[in-house]
Amino acid sequence: MDACFDRLHPSVAAFLQELARRGRSARTLKGYGEDLQAFARWLEATAGEPFDPRGVLATDLREYRAFLIARFRPATVNRRLVALRAFFRWLKARGEVPEDPAEGLPLLREARPAPRALTAQELRRLLRAARREGNPLHIALLTLLASAGLRVGEVVALRVQDVQLAPRSGWVMVRGKGEKARRVPLGAEARGALQAYLMTRPEMGSDALFIGRRGPLTASGVWQVVKKYARKAGLGGVHPHMLRHTFATRLLREAGVDLVTVSELLGHESLNTTARYTRPAPEDLEAAVERLAFGSSS
């Protein structure tokens, strides 16, 4: 990497060497170097003079920001601006520039992608892996996460008396964030799984709904159960909150449930939070393009 520094402006090379001493990865150093050199080339072409960090003005950086916005995605723009802000902050700390021209240089707002959810096939594989092993606790836990969209903390806080089951209906009383309670209906699959578990639930002097071999299930225990069956099902990157995402996504996209209802079921305080689930995933965009049909020109 030191040989690469030789091709850079001395101040940029010194900055990268300092990052290297702080243990930053080679990939980070390469990215910062390329981004800073891109700015140096732009400034030289724009100002018509050799790059000198001591002569960079705040107006130069604002113009460069506008140049980037017109050509690149927000994530790329922000990456380059972050490199510049770090570089000039470091120069000012060393006393090499009297003022930091990048101070207050705003980043762009990046649209948050829709939370990742399991496909219907992936969800079936996950639940099937649990059913094959036949542990009633694990089946009930996974089914509840996927069928009611509860947070991990809400699941471990459930008590036996929070669940009401009947042959054709049922619900669970959930204590959400800020101790705000909400009643979440349970479908037939969740009711059946919970009923089967309750028939085998061990008595350990606790009213916690989910009891494992060592006592009430903890948040860590929930993670372990989800990871275990995701691994058995050959699914990577699955975590408990993804089942909450799956619940919301299925309601909105497959069942056509309105945003307000889904927000109530999830315990969201803002509809904007729920609206994230309506954003199309990359595969949705690809499928939309594939549906285009072009007629023959003959």
C-alpha cells in the first residue's frame, strides 16, 4: 500500500497512512484514496491550477457536491463527501488548514430499502424444518413470529394469560414499546401451534408463555431457535425480526390489507414506518421490467 501512496498528493498520502496506523482496512484506504484523487482531478480541471488542500474553499466543495449529484447515486455521492469531510477534519486538527471547508457539508438523504422479508417458499422451508424436528415450543415460537409479527422483546414478555384461544378465534395481548398494549388476532395456524405447545408446556413456577429446558425463553434463546432452523432449511441471514418483516410484507402485498390496519397490528406509532414495507424489492423491479412485451417491428 505504501507504494500506492507515492502516486498521491503528499497530504492525501499522509492522511491514508494515518488511517492505516489506526487499523483501517486496505479496502477503506483504497476507497478513500480514489475518492480524494477524484476530487483533486476535478478541482484541477475546474480551477486550472495544481491541487493544494490549503487553497480549497467551501464554495469549491459545494460546487463539487452539485457536480456529483448530477452524475451519481446518493450512496456514491455520500461516500465521496464523507471522504472529503474526514480528510479536511484531519488537516484542520493537524493545523495544516486554518478552517475546515468541508464543515457542515451536507450529505444526501438515502431512501431506506424495504426491510428484507422471506418469500413464501422460504417461510415454508423454515417452518417445515421445525415441524420435522417436532419440538412444540419451537414450532409455536416460529409460527407466532411469522403469523403475528411480534418483536423479540414482545415475545419473551408474553405470559400464559396473554393468550386467548378458541376453536374459531384467538388473540394475544402484546406489551409493546413504552408498555403500550395491543391485541393481535391469531390465525388458525398460530392457534393450532400454540394449543399444541400449551399441552406440553412445562410447569416451572413461572407464568411466562414460552418455557425452555432451563426456564423462561430469553431474547438470546429466540435468536438461537430462529438461527437453528434457518440453518437446517438452508437459509442464510435470517433473524427473528425478519419474520416480523415477512408478516407485514405478506399482509400488504399478498393479502392487500390497508396500511393503517398493518400499522396497528405491528404497533407502529407512525404510518411512515409501516410504509417502508410497500417499497418494491429489487426482485419486484426486475419482475416488472420482465413483464414488458415488445411487439414485432415487421
